[in-house]
Amino acid sequence: MATASKTPTTFTTPSDVEIAMTRVFDAPRRLVWDAWTNPEHLPRWMLGPEGWTMPVCEIDLRPGGTWHFVWRRADGTEMSMAGTYVEVVPPERLVSTESWGGDWPETINTLTLTEEDGRTTVTQTVRYPSVAARDAATATGMKEGVSVSFDRLADYLEKKR
Amino acid sequence: MTPDALSTTFAALADPTRRAILARLAKGPATVTELSEPFEMSGPAVSKHLKVLENAGLIARGREAQWRPCTLQVKPLEEVAAWTEKYRRLWEKNFERLDDYLEQLKQKERNHGHRK
């Protein structure tokens, strides 16, 4: 079996309150759309870190319809996410809200699919409710497990002024 | 970091003045008076921002009444960054899995003689 070619994911910040991820997949967009919106397919890949399964994947794919995903780890830890579809235009555009519940900021996610030569470019744009939420989420240059030097942090915060 | 704590940190980072205060503190501790200068703000107005930053755990303040230097606490910012990094890696992992899954779907279509 041929191994799928892995292409890099690009992360950009199209506006003050948005983060966008772009990725090319070697498949026509109707397949990508299906993999992304069909509850039969989604739990096969949208699993996050190793060791998690997706026992709940409910999708009511129409404007105003809701979605609910639950991920579970072997030790029983669960993570739940839900939202409402705002725009559903197969196989090119999907807009939905996403909430983790509680105080977590609700985001509006826009998925766009474009096809060229049988390959599909997927862009997922996450729109945060405030500049704060996005800024914090794009605190670039700071890596997990690495102590942040004050100088680097100063530079970053300078740029944000 | 719990979603609540993260949310508090996000809220504290919302204000440009507060980010500027953090930028100043990243260079070293400073007093309220020193922090007020570049912003043309009253002491009480700056104190209000400092309170928000302190509640979010982003800064610590000395306990002496007269001279209370503020210092930056980096840990919450690191936690936010760590969360972001996890989010990023999570999606990269998902996308790699989707690559493989799409291969399977294409294979299935070929086997069933699907036409475009």
C-alpha cells in the first residue's frame, strides 16, 4: 500500500482574532468533505493524541443543526466538544461554532476546501471572540517545556503594542 | 492548566495597556510610579490593571507599602504557550491520520469502480 505523502501544515493569523491552518491532501475534495463531515469517517482520524478514541460523534449536518463529539482515553478521561452548524455548502464550505463548555471562549470555525489536480487544499479558520484569546493562542516563539527567556517575551509583547 | 485558568489569563492579556505593562516588566521589576509614566495614566488607573494581572497570576507584587515593585510571573504565559503547542501538534497528528484514511477511501473507490 502506498503511504500518503505528508505535507506541512501552515498556521497563519489572517486577522486580530483569527488563526488559520492550511493543509494539502492528496484526494479529491468530495472525499475530504466526506471524511470531515460524515460520522462514519470522522472517528477514524480526528482523534488528537495517541491513545484516545472518539466514542461519540453526532453530526446533524444542516444550518442550525448541532454536532457533539466526545473523546475518551483508556483511563476513562473524557473530553467533550459541541457546536452548531451555521453554513453547510458541500463540498466546499462549512461554518460552525465550537465550544468546550464552561468559561472556555466559543469559537467560530470556517472550513474551506478547494480542489486542484485531484488534490484538496483545506483551510480551517478559527475565529476567537476576542483579541485576547487569539493573542494568547498565538504566543509564538514559546515552546512547551522550554523556559521562556524574559528577553524573548519582551520582544513578543513589544510587537503586540 | 484548567480552561478557567486559561480563560482568566486570556482576559488579562486582552488589554493593550496590560500587554505593555507586561512588556515593561519583562525587562525587570518596576514600581507603580515607573509603570504609570509611559502611559499618561493615573496611579489608580494603573493599579487597576495591575490588580487584573495579579489575579491572573501574571505578576507578583512586593508587600512593602511604600515601594511595591511588580515582577513578571512567566509560568501562566508558558502554560498558554504549551496549550497552543499541544493544539498545533494535535491537528498535525489528525492531519497525518487523515492522509492515511483518505488513501483508504480512494482505494475503496477504486475497488468499487467509482466514477467521478
